[in-house]
Amino acid sequence: MPDPVLRLQGLQKHFGSMAVTDDVTLDVMPGETHAIIGPNGAGKTTLINQLSGLIAPDAGRILFDGADITNLPPQARALHGLARSFQITSILPGFPVVENVALAVQARAGSSLRFFGRAADEAALNRPALAALEQTGIADRAHVRAGELSHGEKRALEFAIALAMEPKLLLLDEPMAGIGREETERLVELLGRLKKRFTVILVEHDMAAVFALADRISVLIGGRILMTGAPEAVRADPQVIAAYLGEQVE
Amino acid sequence: MPGATLAATSETRLRHPARDLVVPGLIFAALALLPLAAALSAEQYLIDLAGRVMIFAVAAVALDLLVGYCGLISFGHAAFIGIGAYAAGILSAQGIGDALVALPAAVIASMLFAWGTGIICLRTRGAYFIMITLAFGQMVYFIATSLALYGGDNGLTIAARDTIAGFALLKSDRAFYYVTLGCLLATYLFSRALVASRFGRVLRGGRENATRMATIGFDVQRFRLIAYVISGGLGGLSGFLLANSTEFVSPAYMSWQRSGELIVMVILGGVGTLDGAIIGSAAYLLSEEWLSGMIENWKVVFGPLLVLVVLFARGGLIGLSSQLWRRFGHA
């Protein structure tokens, strides 16, 4: 059996006296799409924020690709190959779409202490950026200001930014949140293509999307992992139905 | 076809193609020709005034790198002018009155100060950054007032302008004027290249969304610190010029009011444009000169004018001019 890409060991996070991440232990295997589901306030975004380094856990370890990244800042984790999208889209709205992605290419290229030469014109950065936009289907919008994109297009841009980082693990925090029905279908189809090439952690409320995409599902309730298993097993589990899925299925 | 789309990229970046070439072209042509025109009338007065504008424009452009491109409002930028000026003044008092030593000393001293304080200041954001840069600025101010050996409160008179490799090339006011112009031009072109470069793009990205920049792998604070050091060094250059221009160094060069004036210059001209910093320092110093000639309490008039510019001319004088350009020239 291959080593897991990501391994969480006894992760703990308290906000005041409330445990938002309560002894979370989890392995994510290479190539799998691992969904994390749970009701609002279950601590999903807090967990993702600990993975990408935006908040520090109180206890426990995060092992990524064989290295302990528990104490690394977000930028170091990104360079290690950990890319994320945000529940509330996080892009550079004033920049052209292509430059949003070209910056991710530039971060990987590593030589950002260049004080001369117009970065916007560098083909070596723009070509991979355009390729990533091509893959997420918004290459025709490359030269629009990113702030002018539709909701769904901004998501696609976030994915393109993540792709340009050539990540070992993609963290997607509620990619379908606040997106219309039609665009959701397109994004599910897009993620269906991307998941073949990447290891993905998918936090999502849209159960149709989760069951269409996930290889395994962990159910998070009150900061604790209630169960982890294949989609069919999770769907059939009485505890999960009682705690979360019951309200969703109707 | 990648070639065609890449060309389009640079088009979208050039939001104001006319402004990007015409405005700086006009500014520098006017500054270059001014001494010739001035020869016909009040030469000394105009050269002094324009020289002063250019010296502060160097510092204002440096400040705009931080305010306009990093989103960092430094309220202590006069400290760098002061450090540059005192470096030149103290060296001259010690008998080292050559620009080949004094200029690098002024710039490096300012950069070192920027590095040391920047590490601390950049741990804070927003209002706290403003306060802590102000505090460091005041610290240098009080150190200067207590330098009894170098004039203390009263300042320090410099015997003569710096020589260049032993030659008194800066003695003539007109030569010094053109050296100042050259320094401003170099500062401007360097800054223009900087903000468009890979480095500058990281700064601009960090201003828009620092979290996003971190999650794609940039240590934004490190880039900001480098920008702070560069900006400080340019402030030191401005101070070196100021000391040589007035042949006098005073703690007043780094009072907090002076730092405030630099911010006003940047905002008045238009934040994040570089051209605006030059236009803003000209507008501020010329208003000061002429309004104070006409009205004793000129700031009573200038204050409301500034409020009007901030309220109605978004993007400062530069923004105002491009609004007018669109409305009347290219409707």
C-alpha cells in the first residue's frame, strides 16, 4: 500500500472552551478524492485552514508528503505542493485573469527578486497560465479583469490558480457555495476531469456533487470525525443519516 | 495563438497608454527646459523652487512605492530624508565632502535604518503601522536634536556643496539643478520598472489579497521589507540632495509634519501612479509658495482644497486629469 499524501494525527483546535477540531486523525491516499462533509459549524473550514496553515492547531501533527508541516507558514506549504481554493473566492480582482494564474507560476519558478522587465509580458509565465485557464475552460476570459468574472468563472479561476501550482494535494473549500445550478453542473464536470490527475480534499455541502466526485467520505460533526468510508457505506450509515444526511436527503 | 494573446495582455495592463508616456514626458521636458526659460526672468528663484520640488518628488515617489503599491502608509518617511541629509552633513563636517562617499553613505545609512525598523514595523498592519513608523520617525528626530556636536536643535551648516571625485561640479546652481533632475529621472524610471517587474507584481498582489498570495507560495512580508528598504534608500537620496541644495541640515527635515506633507503630496497627485507623486509635490510646494505669499494663514485655504481633491478627484490630480481627458478629449 502506498504512503498517504496527507496524514493528520490527533489534530486539536479550541476556540475558547469550544473544541472546533477534536482529535482528528485522517489519512488521504494518493489519487483519491476525499470529501469532508458535515453540518454548518462542524469545523470543516477550520480544519482546512489548519491544513493550509492559516491557523495553527493546538495539538497534533500534520504530515504532508512525508514531511511534518505542522509549523510551516502557508507560503512554505504552498511551495511544498499544497494548493487551496476558498469558500469565499479569493483572487486578485484588480489583476487580469491571466496574471492571477501567472503569479502562481511565478511563485513556483522561485525567482521573484527580479526588479526589471515587465512581468506581465513574460511568455515563460503566461504560457503555463494560459494552459491552466484552458483546462478550466476560461481561457477566453484571460484578459478580463478578474473582478469582472461571474461567480462560477471566479471558481474556475481559483482552480486554474491551484492547477498552475502543480500541487500534490488540492484543498477545495466548498467550491459549489453560492453558485447557480447550471454553473454547478459545469464545475462538477470540471472537477470530475481534474480529480483523475490530483489528490483532492473536497469540503462540500452539495451532496449530489460529493457523491458524484468522492472516493471516500469523512463525516465531521462537532469537530470530531464520526466515520470515514466509501460513499455507499456513508450513505447507508444510520448514525450519519441521523446526524446529518437525514436533513439533506429530503 | 499564444503570441497574439500575450500581446493583448500588455494592452490590458496599459490602462492609460497616453498617460503612461505623455504625462512623464511633459513633466520631465518642462523640468529640463525650466532653467532656460528662467534665464529670461527670475532665474534664481525659479531654479530654487523647482529644485526643491524635484528633491521632494524623489522622496514622494519613494513613498508612493509603499503607499500605492504595497498598501503601507508610512508616516515616518521624513526620517529617511533626515538620515540622508545628516549623513551628508556629518561627513562634510568631518572633512569628507565628496559625493562619491557621501551619496552612498546617505543611501546606505537610510537603507540600514529602513531594514532595522522595517522588520519591526511590518509586523503590524493598518493604523498600527502608521503609528509605529511615526514613532520611529520621531525617535530619529529627537536623536538629531540632541546631536550637540552637529548643531543639535539649531542644525548644521555645511561649508560647501559636495565635490564629485574632487571637482566642484555641483557648485553652480544650474549644474546642481540638472544633477537633481537626473536623480529624479533615475528614481522615477527605476520605480516604474520596479512596479511592473516580477518583484513589483508580488507587491501589488499582496496589496490586493495577501492571503491569496501566501497560499500560492509568496512570503509577502519579505517582499514588503525589501520594498521598504528600497524606498528608504531613495528617501536617503532625497536627503542627500536636500542637504547639498540648502547647504544646511536641520532636525526639522524629519519632523512628523514633513512626513505628513509627503503623504499629502502622494495623495494629492494620485496614489499608486508615481507620476502623481511628482505632480503632487509640485502642486503642494507651489501652493505653499504662492498661497503663503498671498495669505498669511495659507493652510486655511489649502486644507479645504485638499479635502475637495480627495472627495471629488478620485485618484488625485492625475485621476482628475484623466477624467477630464475622457470627458472632453475622447468622449
